[in-house]
Amino acid sequence: MLMSGRFGAHGGAFVPEVLMPALDQLEAAFLAAQEDAGFQAELAALLADYAGRPTPLTLCRNLGPGRIYLKREDLLHGGAHKTNQVLGQALLAGRMGKRRLIAETGAGQHGVATAMAGALFGLPTRIYMGDRDVERQQLNVFRMRLIGAEVVPVAGGLKEAINEALRDWTASFEDTHYLLGTVAGPHPYPLMVREYQRVIGREARAQMLAAEGRLPDAAIACVGGGSNAIGLFADFIADEQVKLIGVEAAGKGLDGGEHGATLQRGRPGVLHGAETYVLQDADGQVSESWSVSAGLDYPAVGPEHAFLKDSGRAAYVGATDAEALVAFALLARAEGIVCAFESAHALAHALKIATEGAVLLVGLSGRGDKDMAQAQALL
Amino acid sequence: MSRYAALFARGEGVFGAFVMLGDPELAGSAAILDDLVAGGADMIEVGIPFSDPIADGPVIQAAAARALAAGVRPADCFALIRGFRDRHPEVPVGILTYANLVLARGRDRFYRAAREAGADSVLVADVPLHEAAPFVAAARAWGVAPVLIAAANTPVERLRRIARLGEGYVYCVARPGVTGADEEVRLDHGEMLAVLRAAGAPPPIFGFGISRPDHVRAALAAGAAGVICGSAIVERIARGEDVRDFVAAMKAATFAEPVPID
């Protein structure tokens, strides 16, 4: 391994020794591809012609006060930002000669994006998904199977799905790429997924300058594992006047045990290959998280977010299930946009802090089709 | 001389038995540890149950889940080891666990607790060489052997560093994948063992998939100083069976004339 994979005190590669050569190979392939104009051109063409980039920046006409801009990853092919980095990793998998893809999924959006890549590149694809998420995201389960992926339910949620994918990969790495869906996990995933999601903030920054002639006061995104937030934040980190705000799932309230607010209520530890904040008990047993949105229902978080929290560059706050549902319904009524429950957390916080004269950038990470059945039951 | 050194100095193939502490519950677990010794186990490896054991297959995962469901905590596990140490002063005991349990207690406090319980070594399943330095330092500070893992796919330079840093024994992964009781064992370790030996590594012990007496014979014939058997024992515990006869049969295989598997 050429790099430490650290973000300050966080990150690293905490996996069984037998997996290290697979991470070495991935790191080498990723770093080589970053310098390879042919690879970058191929990825850029896929992002444009297959996935539909650039995505628009939409100024809310009716929500306010102030000016609230939405970065529309919900309009990306697949229905969420996940497609950006899945295409990058799938190209790498091909370069490494892998013949099979595996992935975990929470809400199903990463599973759908991976299934799409499997179909596009002709690679058999297996998706691990917690059984409680299979239950509440039936539409995405059907969509993955329609696209040709095998969906394997695992007892539990996103955490258990990642456990099972890691176990599969420990035995199958010779011919299989583990297409991890977020900026969590061992090095090089947090770095690699950030680089493939960076396009969100790069576009949004330029679009914002074109629309307003200035940068936003704050960039706001929801954080589960944290890939859409890192993607939005990355190109704003050097712009110190832009506040970076990650919105975690406060679930049924931060003071109870039922939330996914890892950065606000967790302690440093190791889960799924990285040193980072983890929701856990006094002994170090990992807690069950909760969120109405499957994609934010995760008891750890990408290590770079842990670093951004410790350094103070980003702030992390919570939005409850109820606040997210209100924002979800409000966006539908006011703007005619049905977003994912996950993205509604970011919007809920934007609406809390919006003032006259403020310019806010909200990462609308995905569309809400997958949440229709749940919304029907809850609203 | 450490307990491991004394054991390896006997010059016979070593049979190590793994169980999850607190499985199925605390009192039963203490009795099972005694049964392993009664059956002839030369060294004992004990798991401290963790909620998310990514290096373990279904059998060991289920054992951890049973122990956690029984309310077993790391402090209970250290007490079980202490009790075992008092009853069996000579038998080496190694802890197998995961990084988050070590860090939650505090690295220094964890290794101190291991030492005070009478454990001889600690292996942290999700700490590869890349992350091992602070764990090795804390282990050494408390006189606990840091056991590291080597695999057939581990690059040569890394094997040499594992040989230098590790103490007690080297846990050699007999195949890719997670723990489990296999029908066939895959033994393709000639180069790994040669590199470890040349670099002055502690004795190689083979684990992962060792579940039958012929696996024991094959591993010893391939150059292992011994084996660790886990899932096959834990399966018997899950079924409520006595483990002594199985351990005795596995230990007996360490004396048999080595027969290479082809």
C-alpha cells in the first residue's frame, strides 16, 4: 500500500491480512487511472452520455426565505448520485480484469447503480441488502432484479450488508471487485469514492458562480456513509467563507437510541475497515442505528467526515424523521420535486437556517420514487 | 521461557483449540475450556465476542451472537481467562478479537487486562501489518505476544516484517475467505513458510478450515508447527455435544505419520 489512507487520526485499512493484496491492487489501479487521460476521457464520456451529467442547479421559486439552490443529483441516471462513482469503479474493475461485482446497499440506490454497471459491462452482479431495507425499499429490489442483479437479503440493515459483502470479498477477491458504495471502508475507498463524487461540487461551484456571481453561504448535504456530502463539499473546502454542513439522521430524536447521528453521538472506533466515529456501547459493541431513510441508517461514517468534524471545517447537525418528512412534502408541493427521504434531511436543515439574503446550496442527492410506498403509509 | 516457547520446545505437532468465550453462557464456557484441555488441546485460543465479526464465517458469527445474547462482556471474558489460568498454569492461552473492542477499552488498558488475566497472546483479526505498529507496541509493553496473520498471498517483504514484528506464533491463513469448517483444505504455502523461516519468524500455526484429522496431518506435513481448529469445535458446542472426543481425535493426528494430501 503506497499511502497511509489517513485523514488526520481517522481512516486507515483495518481488514484481515488476506484482503490487503486486493486493496493494494485497487489502490494501484485507482492511482494509475487518475493519471491516465484515456481513463478520464472514458469516464467523462460515460458520465455525460450514459448518466446525463452535468446535472442542473435549480433555484427554488417558492421555498425560502433567501435563495435556496438545489444540486439535482436526483436527475442523474439511476436516480441518485451513486451512479457517478459506480461508473468509475466499474471501469477500474475492468482494468483489473475482475469478472464479477459485489456491493452492499441500504436504500437500494447504490445497488441499482451497481446493477446498471453490471449490465452495461456484462459483469455478473450480487447485491447484499439488509432484510429490513428489502422490506421498505421493495421497488428498488425489483429494479435491481429487473436489471439482472442477484439481490441477497441479510438479517439486519446496511451494517450487516457491508459485513456480508466483506466476507464474500475475502473469499472471492481474485476475480471479484467489491464496489463499495460510499466514502467509508478501508483505504483506498474513502479517497477513491470522494474523487469520483467530486464532480458534484465542481459543477455546483461553477453553476453557482454563473448564477449568482458569488459562492453560497453554506453547502448542505445529508450524511449516512457520506459520499454525496463529500462529493458536494470537496471543491468548497478551500473556500473558507462557505460553511459546510452535514445533516445526519436524528431519527426519532438525538437523545434516544434511535438515530443515525454517528458524528454527533458516536465515539472513535473501527468499523468496516476504517478508524472513524462509530455508534457503540461502552464495551465497543456496535449499536443499531435508525432512520426513516434507509440510506442514512448506518452506525459509522466516512473517515474524512470524522476529520472534517475534528478540524472544525465542517459542522454536523441532525434532522429528525419528522422534520425530513415535512421537508419532503414541502418540496413536492412548493417546487414539484419529489426527493429521496435522505435528501429531505439536507433540505430540512436548509429551511431551518434560511434567512432573507442568504444563498444556500443543498445537495439533492436522489429522487423519491423509491420512497413512495413508505411516504404513502407515513403522510 | 514463555508458555509458547515451552510448548514448541516439546517438538510435537501442536493442536490449538478455539472457542468463543461466553458461548453458550459463562458457566458452560468455563467447563468447555477445561474439556478442551482434557481432550488433549496443547493451546487454547479464545474469542472475545464482537458484534460485527467480518473475518468470521457463519459458525463463529453465531457463537459470538449467542455469547452477546447471553449478556457476555469483555470483562467477563477476562475473568474466564483468569479462572482458566489458575486451573491450568501451563497451557498457553491466546485471545482472538477485533480492533473496536481493543480501542473501546483503550489499547493500553486492553493489553494490560489481557496480561493480568494470564493470556499469552492477542491476535486482532482486522489489524493487518499496515495498522499493527501501535498494537504491537502496547502488547510488548505489557508482556503479551502480538500474534500477526500471514497468508499465502501476502507479499514477501510484508512476510518478512510480519516475521520480525510478530511474537508467540504466526497465524497462517490456510486459504482465502472467512473462518469455517471445510471439507477439503487448500495447502499452497511452501514459499510463505520458507520466507517466514528465513526471516526468523515464530513457529507457523495453520488456521481456517482445519476440521478433520487428515487436515491436521496434511498441515503438519506441509511444514506447520501446529494447527488451530475453531469452527468444527464451535459447531459441536452449538449442538450441545461434548468436545473431548473430537479434540482427542484431532490431537492424535499430530502424532500420526505425516501423509501429504495430493
